[in-house]
Amino acid sequence: MATSNRPLSPHLQVYRLPLTGVISICHRMTGVILAVGVVFFVGLLSAVASGPDSFAPIQAFLDSLFGRVVLFLWSYTLFFHLCHGIRHLLWDTGHGFDKETMDKLALLELVASVGITLLVWSSRWIFGG
């Protein structure tokens, strides 16, 4: 049997996915998380409209540590998805397709989404709520 000089596919333990690929996968995942969160939000609005007895269990959940962590992470997914959407708008203009710019924008997207999330939550803690 003759050996072939064709290159082998990189194994998953050897291949390192580029940052832009990881960001793209995360953007899709955050879209799914946001969709699930919207269903929860509709349930929350329905409970508010139904009266205080219906809203009490949801309020208890949102006041718990786990509920606040869920809200914090959901808000991060919202801002991450927003920042990536802005990046797509930039791409729609035909700019930012070279590798160096794509990597810089990916890092900027991560930093901006964390910064916006912390800004929103810190303003909540500062101004109460």
C-alpha cells in the first residue's frame, strides 16, 4: 500500500480555534440563551399582570442569589450579542475583514460587553433598585 503525502486533518487536541471562531460560536449560543430568556420574561410579565399572588414566587426567585446570578449572566449575554451585532453592522459596510482587524474587534467586543454589563449593574447598585 502506497503512502500518501496528503496532509492529515488537525486533531481537536492539536487544532486551536481562532478567537473569531470562538466568538462566532458564542454569538450563536447567546442568541439561544436570549430566546429562552425572552420566554421567561413573558412569563414574568404574565405573572405581573395576574397580580401579586402570581408574582410572589418569581420575585422570591429574582431576589435569591441564584436568581441574581441568572439575571447578571443573561444581561451579559444581551450585551455580548449586541456588541457582536454592531460588529456585523461594520462588516455590512465592507470593513474589518482583514485578520488583524478581526482579532482586534473580537477583543474589543469582549471588553465592551463586560464593561457595559458591569456599568449597568454597578449603576443599579449605586442608585439602588
